[in-house]
Amino acid sequence: MEVQMTDFENAAFISFIVLLARVILDQNLDLRIPMSKLEENMSIAGRRSAYVHEKFWFRQNLAFMSADEAKCQLMTCQEILKGNSSFEGLVPLCKQYMCRNRCDHATRQTLERYMDFIVERATGNLPTDASWMRDFVMSHPTYKHDGRVTQAAAHDLLVAAEAMGNDSEACGELLGSFAHVEADVKQTAPANSQKYGYPSLLTRIMSPDKKHGDHVDRMPAPLNGLGLRH
């Protein structure tokens, strides 16, 4: 997955991936699909706005079973995340895991906000960085709709992206109602988190939590800092 333009986006996706990894390990989930369906997914993923308009092969039942028994279904990204009549959804699985493992309120609130943002992306209510950049170039006064990005358009795009990443420009077009969260994170981030480009919320989530016991401390740092008990 490519790096996003803002700290909030990067924090959201990294935190969700770490949390989902914890869920997969805890529940012994099996997300494998036949290679032919994986290759079809990869081909579909290259289409414009595939995250909203296309469907991808995904497992209906995540319990371990033989390849012949595993049932796959074409689903939208929204269905993969939120679920449908035949699949529970990855986000509900993550929320159930947090409940079972006594996730502290502050961490749970942060993670749920990140998951809400990702779901909003999947539903098409918020654009991806690629969509935002494409719209920026196509609406630039120097672009002649001939497939060639002018030097002026490329320059202005980089300036706008840098300003958005540094929060010197409103992120509302990209983050919607989550833009104020990005601004709050920038204002409250400690000096050491700014040095590495992480907002304070992500720094708190990803750091090891010693108070949870020696059995947790032996886990890799990215996995034992989610405020969750085993």
C-alpha cells in the first residue's frame, strides 16, 4: 500500500492492519483464496475507482478448511469491511475482538475512528489520494484533457500536496469530517513523534505497553501496543 498524504490517513491504515493481524492470529482466521481468483482481483484493482465500483473475490467463511470446501464470493470493498448477509465483515470482527480483550476506552475510540474513516473511503463518500490528485490535475486551468500533465499542473499539485501534508491547508476535500481530527493530532503531537512523522495518537497506539504483563511484552512491539489484553 502506498504512503498517504496526511498523518491521519497513514495512522488509520497502519493501525487497522495491525489490529486486523491481531484478530487473524487470535481467531486463527483463514483468508486464503484460490490463486486464480487472486489474480482476477489484482486485475480488477487496477481499474479506476475500483474500490467503489468493482467487486473482489473474498472468503465467506474464514474458518480453516480445505480449498475445495472454502466458499468465495464477489464483494465490494464496503461489503468486505462492513459485511453482508453471508459475511460478517472485517470491521465488526475487529470491534468484537476489542470488546473481548478489554481494550481501554481511549484506544478503542481512536481505532474506531480510524475504521470509520476507512469505511467512508470504501463507500465512496471520501476520495482516495489518487482520486483527489486526478481531479486536481483535470480541473487545473493548464490541463488540456489530452492525457499530458503540464509542468504547471504538476508543480501546483506538489505544492498543494505538501501543504495538505503539513496541515497548512485544509484537508476537508480529502478527509471530510475527519479533517478536524488531523488538525487536533498535529497540534498535540509531541516533538519526538513529529520527528518521525507520526501523530501522537499513532505513537501511543503503536508503542509497547509494559503494564499489561511480561507475556505481552515478549510480543513484537507493533502488536502489543494496541491497549489490548490477551
